[in-house]
Amino acid sequence: MSDPVEQPALTTVPTALLRKRRQLNKERVARAVEKKLQDQKKAGKAKAPFKRAEYFINESYRSAMNTKRMGRLKHTITKVPESVSILFVMRITTVRGPMPQSVRKILQSLRLNELNNAVVVKRSDKMIEMLRVVEPYITWGYPSLRSVHNLVFKYGYGQVKDEKIALSSNTIIENKFAEQGMLCIEDLVKQLYEVGPHFDAITKFMCVFKLAPPKGGFRRVATPFKQNGAWGNRAEKINSLIRKML
């Protein structure tokens, strides 16, 4: 008979050391739980950021000025030719501190949260009224087909699976809108300019245009365009501004 194989001796850990490790683990878990509870208490007691008196004075002043401006708008009419089907709208200025709530909501709905952000929107009476409310912060006008084409080809981005993708290939358009009969970027431009049946789907798919500042910058941003300033309706002259920003 063969000799039995000797089994290697098992390494043993002293009982005292095991008890010490167990105690340390309990203390570590207890500290983690205590820290989590303290963090939750601090978060619940977080104070609102301190606002100086100047903030509320400015807020009251701007609100009063906006109310006066809105009162004057009731006696004026913004005429847009019936032949115009789309409008180009761009944010050109901002303010430090508070902004009238009505103005903030409209800018957010148009996605014009940053300077030089721009969008193409449908022309409608409701849209024109919205633009009049936020006019001191924007400039707008009637883009040509060439302007829309250049904007899409140079600054066009789309949202694909929560990722911002440059519209640099017809394949992107085909994959997204093949069922709607759009196979290339030119089809998308045509739908935008002519306000086709898929206009809303396209504007939802596309990101805002993030344009470069115009050469020479904006001048007199606190003055309306009709008084040689920057903000307000530029009508067809918006195309000249777009060319400067491409």
C-alpha cells in the first residue's frame, strides 16, 4: 500500500485577532452610517445663497422697466410679411443678476440660454408676440434659403441617442428620417425653410446653433436695431449678420 499523502497544514488566525478585526469592521460601518446621516442633515439645513439688497433693488427696477416697455408694446404693431414662413432668432445679450420671469421663461422655451445661441422657428402671431417680450435680449429676422443652408452645414448638430452629433453625413439624416422621406441634409434644409410637415420633428432633433461672435462684435446692444443698435427685428438684414458669424 502506498503511503498516505500528507495534507498541508492549514494556516490559523488567533481568535483574539479575529475578534479585533470584527470589532474594527463594526466601527468602520458605524462611522460610515454616522457620516451619511450627518451629510443628510447638512443637506436638509442647506441655506439659500445670500442675496444682497442690491439684487432685490435691481430686480424691482428691471421688473418695473419691463412693465413699462410691455405697456408701450400694446400701442405698437410688428408687421411681418405674409410671405415669411420662418424666423431666425439669436440671443445677443444677457444681464447680471435678476431677469423678469416672463422674459426668462420665453428664453428658456426657445433654448436661448447663452449668448450667440440661435434657433429657427415658425412664423406665427403668437411667436412674434413672444419675441417682442424678449426683444432687448435678442435679434431676429427673416433668413434666406442660403442662410439656412449655411447654418445647417456649418453649425448643424443633432441629438442621436443622447449624444450631440455634427450633421456631417447624409447617413445621419437617412437613419433618423428615412420613414419621412428625407435621405440627405438638403432634404432637411428644404423642410426647415419651407416649414414642411416634419418641421417640428426636425427642430426637436436639432440642437441650437452655437454661432461665433460677429466680426467686430455687437455694437450698442442696449439700443434697438432701428436706432442703429443691435437688438430687435432686422428683417432681411439678418442675413448680413449671419454671414458675419459663419
